[in-house]
Amino acid sequence: MALNSEQLAKDIEAAMQAKGFDPLANKAAGHDWWLAFAEGIVNHITQNAEVPVTSGSSAGAYKVT
């Protein structure tokens, strides 16, 4: 699955709304803030995540792309 910061931002907003928050209210941060937040998460994962393969001829750690 490819990581998508726009979809992640929308998912965060929807989860917050489901819990009774209004993340896009007039005095709230707004979608651009949530998008920047999501981009930071996606960047961190893609830059640092590794998948361990513990057996077989492909054993080793592989970077998530």
C-alpha cells in the first residue's frame, strides 16, 4: 500500500470528527495544518521504516519505499 498524506489527513480529520471534535472549525488549524501533520508522518515512515525478512534467500532488512 502506498502512503498518501492527503488521505491520511482526511482520515485523521474524520477520526477526530467521529470523537466529537471539529478539526476544520473556524478557529481550528484547518485542512492545511492536518495535511502538513500527515506529510510529516508519511515522510518519517518512508525515510526510516524497514521490513525484516527473517528467512530464505532474501533474508535481511529492506527499506520501505
